[in-house]
Amino acid sequence: MAYFSQTTPDFPVISSQVTIPSVTVEVESVASGIFFSRTIAPGDYWGYDNVYSGTAFTYVNSSNSLLGTLANQVTDILTVDFGLAGLNVFSQQDWVLGPPHAIRSRFFVVGGGLPSDFIVRVLTEAETFGLTPAVGTGIGSFTISSLTLQGLTDFNAAGYFAPYNLTVLDDRRFTREVYQRESSFATPISTNVWGITKTRRVISFPFVYAAYCFNYRRELTEFSTPASTFTTDPNNTLQAYLENVADGRESRIYQDNATPTTSGGQYRFGVYVGEGLQDTANVTEDVSGNGQLFSVSLEFVDQGSIGGAT
């Protein structure tokens, strides 16, 4: 059975967990030059994981995500070290519907104003958080403004695959789980049929720019320019996603944003079926004939839904 209910081009977003070491975060006041730091604990964090925030900004990144945990550390520094009580910093990922056609990140403040601009620095793993490291330092940074807050920017985190597409095919295969049993009294064998279960799910993107498929093509202007992507952005490529799930880790397939009634997000989850690192060629087909556009099909073992996703 096929479904076309995704709100393309925004969805689906196929998210996975990224393993990071301990990461140091600094927040500096531009006005005073004073800065404080916190440490993000090593572990697995989702690249994309939206939850309902209860504010005018209806969905944000959870604390289990890369950008959500970064926002929590920034909030802690501003409220505890700088004494700016009553505010919270949230991160949110939105689609930029003009070039570049991609998910981009922003941070915003709720519940209080900022006396000046603050620079947020990620001292390690900057590219994983979607920040371009400064030359020779490896440090990525962005600024939260006291006047305009932080609008849509040119960075996005690792840990998801979401090419800009106007057409998506979501195909589900249903099967009946059947088993047989025989009683201890040697009565005839009976057959029992469980309920209908989803066992396979194939998501197909008919036309995907090469810059969304392969890391090295993202880095080349002749491929990145038609796709309206940045050559310096290593994230949100099919190759990076397959490398990340090569060990069989679970994926979440988001079909809509979180809502007040689906506060923990809305997605189906499952495990990608394939050979990971060796499977890029098996899930792509050059439909342009010149290496610019590919059809991409990803198969999952479906394991259920969260938040009412269908």
C-alpha cells in the first residue's frame, strides 16, 4: 500500500543518532568580553528530533538531539553564569524554501531579553553541529543577537537525510503473522493468524540532486550550485546517512512537525535494510544520464509509530 501524505517538500525527514565525544561550549558577551563554558556529555544524539515547546514557536529540538542539548547548555550559561533569569534558548530546524533548498537551524530566546549580543562557540565537533570551523582553529560559532535574535542561518546538524523534493513515494508492505500449534493431547494442528503488521517500508525520492547523494559531489560547485547547497556543508547527504546507520542503529522517519497533541514528535521508526557503507550504489539510480539527478530508494523494517504518525 502506498501513501502520499507527507507534507513535501518539508517531509519526510529521516533522522538517526550521531555519536559524539565530550564537547565544550563557550558563550561570550560581546559587550563585556566575559565568557563561560559548559560540557556536553559524550553519547548518542538525534540529528533531527522536534518536540512541541508550548510557546508561539510550536516545535523545537529535544534535549536528546544535537542542537537541543546545545541550546540547553547555552540556556544554562546565560541564566546561571550571566544571571539572566527567566529566559530559555531553543533551537529549531526549518526549511529554507528558496536557495538553498535545505533544512537550516536557528536559535531563539523565549521569556526574557538579552542585554547584548552573545557569541556561542563549539570548540570541537563543529561540523557535526553544522557549524563551519574557523580556519586553523576547528572552532565553529554563531551569534545570538539582542535585537533580532538568531534568524535562519547557513548551518545544519548531522544525523538526517532530507533532500528537497516535491514528490515522495512511501510504500508499505503488509503481512499476516501466522503460526501453528498442536495440543499435548495430539489433537489436530490448528493455525492461528495474528493481526496485520507492517514489515517493510520503502521511501523513494524520484529526483534527488547529486549534491544530496554523495559527499564528494557536494564539495564540487558544478554539482552543488544546481542543488542550491553549500560546498562547505558536509551534512544531509545520503552517503553520510548510510555511513551513520551502517551498524544497524534505528532511524526515525518524521512525517509532520510535533503538535500540542503530539508533544513528543510525530514519526514512525525502523531499521534501515542494507549494507550501509557499501550500499550507496544499490539505493541510487542515475535518472539524468549525466550524474546530476538520482532516484533514491531506502528500505526499512518498520517498528511502529510515535505521536499518531500513520
